[in-house]
Amino acid sequence: MAIVGCSNDSMHANAKFAQDNQFDFPLLSDTDLKVAVAYGAAEDASAPKAKRIAALIDENGKIAKIYRDLKPADFPATVLADVKKDEL
């Protein structure tokens, strides 16, 4: 299992955010919103920013579940509970 974050902020801003929050996983920079559009976090590349979502991707690279409308503090526990439940 791997955890990867993605934000439309710059690499510099993401690096600082990851360091400030002591992330132990990579936080990728998607400034052109290509990843955000592909996962439905932004309507198109002209969006001012991406919506906060999480995607649970299975061992075959398929999206098992998309999480929307979760509070940031709830994301980790919710996703980890689903991983443990489904053993993805």
C-alpha cells in the first residue's frame, strides 16, 4: 500500500506544507490540474483550484472508491478503515 497526496499548489508550497504537517508520504504538485480533472476534483483546467477529494486505488490500479465532502481531519481515519475492511 502506498499513500500519495496531490495538490494544485506549487512544488515549493507543497514541500513546505508537507514539512509543516510532518507528512511521511509524497505530496505531488498538479499546477496544470491534469490529475484533478482526471479524478473529478476539478471541472476543467481553468478551475481556480481543485476540490479536496481522496481516491482509494486497488492493487490493480483501478479506483475502488472516491471520497468527497469529507472534513480534512476525517480523511485519514475514513480511508484507512476502508482499506482495512476491504484489505485493498
